[in-house]
Amino acid sequence: MDALTLRRWQAGDLPLLRIANTPEMTRHLNGVETEEQLIERNERYLRLGEAGQARNFVIEDPQHRALGSIGAWHVEWHGQPAWETGWFVVPDAQGRGVASGALALLISELRQHRDGRRYLTAYPSTTNPGSNGVCRRGGFELIGTTSASFRGAELIMNEWAFDLDS
Ligand SMILES: CC(C)(COP(=O)(O)OP(=O)(O)OC[C@H]1O[C@@H](n2cnc3c(N)ncnc32)[C@H](O)[C@@H]1OP(=O)(O)O)[C@@H](O)C(=O)NCCC(=O)NCCS
């Protein structure tokens, strides 16, 4: 999709997290968060952003309507500093290349702000066709599968990585 922009996350963006917090939108994330957890997530985006440890964005169309969110945060990955990314697109805007377009913008953003990190990783649930499609289309390499406890239940995830030097 053309003419998307990324705008840095602001305190007033909490309602966007609520829009994404439905049973359907969190089907591959072991379900919804509480209002307290959403408030904590909003504060974490701001806090880590100010500390230079994360870059979270609202995905906007040319009319500055919020179509979703994408972000990246510092992680340790196979013994080296790396980035991890995550995203969502609101239901009305899905299936039009919004997540893929936003990921391309995020990659160019991270290439300008490397923070000494070469790889961008992503961990969608193995059952999430949309998110795995975003990784595949974005040129990520499938490394393998892994599992972890997430929101109180086991989540089996694909491990994807993108080389920012490529
Ligand atoms: C996953 C999500 C972000 C995809 O957003 P989107 O803007 O619809 O994705 P795109 O249109 O950029 O699609 C990217 C690729 O994935 C494929 N894809 C997207 N949704 C798909 C689906 N439901 N089933 C199968 N393939 C899908 C597209 O066909 C495209 O691949 P292609 O270029 O080979 O055709 C969106 O569905 C979403 O927000 N889901 C709920 C939240 C979520 O799961 N977040 C991720 C947690 S890891």
C-alpha cells in the first residue's frame, strides 16, 4: 500500500491498543490483555522509547488515520545484540499490504538507527498465517521454531530473522 507513514508512539495512542485487544485480534497471542496490562504496555512503549531501547510507531495513512502499530525493541539473540519486532493492523485495513509496507519503513528506520544491532527478529505463532506471511514477504529467513510461556499459556512460534546489512 502506498503513502503509509510511521509516527512515533505517543501517550494518547492508548485507544489504539484497545482496538487491537479483541479475541479475534489476539487469537494467535493466547488472548486479550487486561486494561491494566494495556496501560502498562502504553507506558512501556514510552519509557523504552525515551531510554533509546525501543522504537514503537503508529502506522498512518495519508489522512493520518491510525491503521495499526509496528515497533522494534532491543533483545539479545544467539549471543549478540539484536532487534525484535511486532505489529498489528486494524481489521478494516487488513489484507492490503499495510503490515508489509510498515515493515519496509521500519527496516529503513532501523538501518538509520542501528544501535550496533545487525539482525531484526520476529516470533509469530506457527498458527498465524498473516504474520508469517508478513515475515516471508519481508525477506526474513525462517530459522526454526521455539516455544515459550506467553500470557499464561504455551505459545509455539516460528523464529524469523532479517539481516539489516542485506
Ligand atoms: C498479521 C497482520 C498484521 C497482517 O496484516 P496485513 O496488513 O493484513 O498484512 P499484509 O496485507 O501486508 O500481508 C502480508 C502477507 O501475508 C499474507 N497474509 C496476510 N494475512 C493473511 C491471512 N490471514 N492468511 C494468509 N495469508 C495472509 C498476505 O497475502 C501477504 O503475502 P503475499 O505478499 O505473499 O500475498 C494482521 O492480520 C493482524 O494485525 N492480525 C492480528 C494481530 C496479530 O496477529 N499480530 C501479530 C502478532 S505476531
